[in-house]
Amino acid sequence: MRFINRLADHLLEKVAPTVTADAACRYLSTDRQIDGFCTNGTLGVRVRTTIHYDNCPPKVTFNC
């Protein structure tokens, strides 16, 4: 039982700061733009997706 309690405490230390920080971020909008061509040999375009929040910096991802 002591092992489980220590494991739970350790998980809480790792997860709790992330959860509270993400909870403060409120979604505003999503922008998608063509950002060039894929470099993996396909003939597709690279799309840049930006998700805007009001209390947090935007999150940017790239997809082919």
C-alpha cells in the first residue's frame, strides 16, 4: 500500500502542474495556412495549424 501511495504522489506531482496550466487556457480560434511543400518525397503541401488561446501562447503544429 505504501508503494501505491508513493506512486500516486509521484504521478500527481508530474500531472498536476500541467492540468492547472492547461485549464487556465481558453480556446479562441484556429488558423490553417499552407506553409510550403512536404520534404518526405510526397507531392503534398505542408499545412501550418495555429491554435490561439487567451491566457497562453499559441500552439503551432505542421502536417503534410
